[in-house]
Amino acid sequence: MRSFIRLLRKRGSSGFTLVEMIVSVALLAVLMAGMMIFISPVIRSYNDNQVDNNAQNVTTCVQDYISRNIRNSYKMVIFENTSYTSIKSNSAYTDEIKKMNDFCNASGDPGLTNKSYLLKCLSLRYDDTDKRFYLWDEAVDMTANGNIKTADSKKVFADCLFSDIYVQYEFAKPKNGDYVEGGSKPEFRKDALQMTLTAYRDEDYSSMIFQGSGITELRQIKCMLADGKSEADYYANIVDVGSSTEKDIYIFYVTRNYNVT
């Protein structure tokens, strides 16, 4: 390159000629292209790792929040593959919620204050606008049979937490490790929940980048079962509503009110 430019200057050219400029730009373009060949995989790998790490952090964060809230619950029912409208339209489901609400209302004064137990609800609702499931802390009205006041419900995390990923959720009863085929032990544990969270790159939920699963022991339910109480009143009941189009999840649970006076 230098010898070529010196040759042009020996011919009487002063400064950079048009030919020199064209040759310089062409060589610079070749150099940049060569650099990008080596740099692009590094950048792509960095971006992929960043998205993967973000997916793991988000799913862990959501899972920990749900686990902390439900682990000390006394009663619980989880409605999967549904919407709140579908839950409200089924009397068996609303009766289940009402029983939990009545349990709470009977635990203290007739008014809203001094309740020993409170009915709570967490939901994982699908947003049609950006094709994501968000975690909501639902506002439960204990004066109205445990109905949800949607207008007062709040998202637990800001939308930006999920900016790079799309997450799906699934709840199940974990396998009983002591279970033996033909034995007396139940196949699934009733005092624990298994949460599986799967993160995807796209809104079609087809390109999986991370999957995490964890088991949460329901401490109070475990104590109730150990004390010989009726398990039907205390274990976590998972109801798969079975909708092929509605994929929301609602977790109703009873928790101790530690602010009671």
C-alpha cells in the first residue's frame, strides 16, 4: 500500500489523488470486513450469554417470590389453563374460593380488621399486547366471597424485567421419593408444589433458552397433615381447567395475618 502511494506521488501527484482515496477506502473496507469476521462471533456469543443469564435470573426471581408467599399457606387451590372469567362462571370453583374466604372471615372479628387469616391470590396472566405472562398480586375482596378487584391488582415486577424473554409456568405435585410401586405411600406429595418455569426467545414460545424447576415445601400444610387434620382441607389442590386458548394461572391461598391485634 505504501509503495503504491509513493509511486503515485513520484508521478507528480500532490496530496491524495482520487485513485489514492479509492484504494485507501477499499483497503479499509477489506480490513473492517476482516475484523468483523472475527468480532461478530464474539459479540453474538456475548449477547446470547447475556440473554441466557437474564432468563435464568428472571425465572429464579419469579420462582422465589411465589415460593416465599405460598410456603406458609394453610389452604391452597391453583387454577391452571384458565381465565378469571372462566373461574367465575363455574360454581364449583367459586364455591372452593368462598370456602377459603369463609375460613378467613371466621378467624376474627366480623369486620375487616383482626382477621387471623387472610385470603390472597397470585396470578400469572397473559398480556395480548406484548405476548407475555406477568406475575400479579391480585386484590382479593374478603367482603365479597373472595372476588378479585382487578382494578386494584398490581404487577409484582416491572415489564422491563421480561424485556428479552418470554416465560411459561407450570405447577404440579412432586413425585413422592418414598413411593414404592404397590406400597402404601402415595405417588405424589400433597405437602409440596413443583414449579417449572421455561423461558423462550420469541413470542411464539418455540425457541427455548432456559428451563428451571424447584420444589416448595408447604410448611403449614405439612404440619396439618402430621397432626392428623383432614388433608382435603389443607393440601394444595391443582385444578386444570383445560382451556386450549386461555393459559392464565390463579393461585388462591390462605396465609397467616401477622399484623392482627
